[in-house]
Amino acid sequence: MLARWAERMAGSPTWFIGDGTAPHGETIHAAGTSQVHILPTPLLAGAIGCIAVATAQRGEVITPGAVRPLYVRRPDAELDRERRALHDG
């Protein structure tokens, strides 16, 4: 799955946040560049704050609207709706 993101990660700082970061940290680092950052599962606002501080310290500033998450999978609500439709179907 990481292979399809390799191009997006190349040359750009990339942060991985969530439950899967600890068990898959080695794989994430192997697929990325030296600019891959792995954070343990924090509260989302705290993680965003840490990323913003690190970015600002490097002199890089972006507007809040420019931050775009890249989700690994569809939301649970969509998956549940699909399962119910198959079950009821």
C-alpha cells in the first residue's frame, strides 16, 4: 500500500499518525525518504500543532486551508453502510 504513495512522499516531509505507526514504523521508513516522521497516536489537535511548529521552525509556512489529510481507508461509517447493504440486500 505504501508503494503507491512513494511518489507523493518523495522530497516532501510526510507525517504518519495513528494506531498503525508503531507496528509498521520500519516499513513506513523503508518506503519513504529521510523526511518521514512517525508520531505515536496523539490527540489530533496536538499532532497538528507539533507538525505546525516543526514546519515553522524550518521557515516553511502554509495556510491552514492548505493542509490536506491523506486517509488510508474509507471512514467506518461508509464501511458499515456497505456491510449493511450487502447483508440486507
